Amino acid sequence: MKRRSAGARLASPGRPKGRPYGSGSNWRRADPYRDLEVIDSRAPRFNQVVIGLLALVAVVAGWPWLIGLLALQLVVGLTFGRRYCLPCLAYFELVQPRFGEGRLEDSRPPRFANMVGAAFLTASFVASVAGLAVVGAVLGVLVGALALLAATTGFCAGCEAYKLGYLLTGRRFVACPLPPSPNAAADAP
């Protein structure tokens, strides 16, 4: 799959510029599988709920294999795209069509947060398998707690770390261009 640059227009082949995906009141301004520069702001929150709850269940139940599956799922989604991320598929195919698209946001900070989550979940799994159950549990609880914090409050530690990285390297974080709002298209002559 070819990625577009951050400055590329969000019109996919076969779709005229400014035309929505879908039909009725639940149309999309961005295709979730092609327009990788942006993401529906509710999609990462949905993913955080899934990862957070399952990570805490895994720690409480003593199931390091579930932590390993969560890490693997994040890595697969990050490597092969949203189409292979099970929580993403559930959100984009089951939830979003019923409730509509949320506010679009730059996808780079949530992607970085997923990378951090995958690294910590992998470390948790490896620690648990290596006999360091307490270390594995602490790392699993940390991921679960931060994911649920982000889902409930909107404060994403990984996203903020991404933006802080820009600041520390002397660059200013600038979100990628977003497609026009539906009202702007309707109001145009």
C-alpha cells in the first residue's frame, strides 16, 4: 500500500474531491483505510478502551498470553495498517457507521502511542514468560491504566510524548491538513 505525503490531498482514486464516503447522515470525510494522515478521533479512544480493559483483565487473571496477543495485535496493525487491526475494524465497520464520523485528527501522535503501547506490552509479556511476574504485571497495569485514562479523559500520554519529542528537537508540531468540514462543502456556492 502506497502512503501519501502529509501534504497530499485526501481525495482517493475514484472519488471526486469534496465528496463524502458512505451515504445518508453517516458519511465519512476520510476513508479510514486509505487516508492514513488523519483518523476519526474516536477510533483511538475505542482502541484504548479495548487495549486498556483487556490488559487489566490479563494482569488480574494472570494471563500473560493475553498480554502477548495484545502486543501482537498492535504490532500487526502498526505494520500492515488499520485494515488488520481488530479494534480498528470493529470501530470503522460496526461503530462508526451507526454513530457517524467524529472529529478528524492527525494520526501520527496516536500511531506513536500505539508503538509505545506495543513496546510496553511486549516487555510485559517477555518479563512474565521469563519469570518476572511482578515486572510483567506492573508494565501491563501501566499500559492498561494509561490507555483507560486516555479513553476517558482524552489525555494520551503517548500522543503528548510525540509532541514533546518535536519540541525537544527544536521543531514545532504542526498537524497535517484536514479535509474540509461537511458544513463548508454545503455552504459553498
